Amino acid sequence: MKVAFTLPYPPSGNRVTRRGKFHQYESPEAKAYKTGVALLLKSLKVTKFDAQTKIAVTVYIYRPRASGDLDNRLKALLDALNGLVWEDDRQVVEIHAYRAEDKANPRAEVVVSA
């Protein structure tokens, strides 16, 4: 099984969590991204892989400008897919990530396969 979809440009991993006085919490930006991804995947009718399936993820990140680390964008993106495309992130056994620039249309193109 293989699914492919395009998502909005993810927030930086540096903005996924915030530190409160006594604990860490998910940032409003990360929550909004997760909510948007969930709605988009629901509208696309993306089927979730079962819990025993080992997953390979390929991600093409198109940045609005040539700055920032590729790996910082992966955290928010993969967290948003957890529980929606696969049951648990321990199923992800392979990740391929690429980056390019597209000022007019920043995005993440994702391919998930068993």
C-alpha cells in the first residue's frame, strides 16, 4: 500500500513545544498545524496503515526561502501524521527527506508506503 499527499509548509521544530513555568507544552502553532493536517487528510480520505505495518516515509519540503534546516521541519510534520496515517510513530522504520525552494508555493509533499 502507498499513499501520497501534499501538506502545508510545516512549522519549525523549534516552535513545536514551549516551556511553561513547570512543564513543556505543545505550541499553538503546532496545534494549529496538526488540526489543519487532520482536516486535510480527512477530506482526502487518506487511509491509516494498521498498527503492525512497518512504514517508509519520503518527504519533499519546498521552502519559501533558502534558510533553515530540513530536519527542523520534519518534527512537526511527522508528529501531525502520527495517529492519522499510521497508528504509532514506532512503525516508521525509514525516512527519506529532501528540500528545495519554492517561494510561490511552500509545501510538503509526502509519500508513505508499507
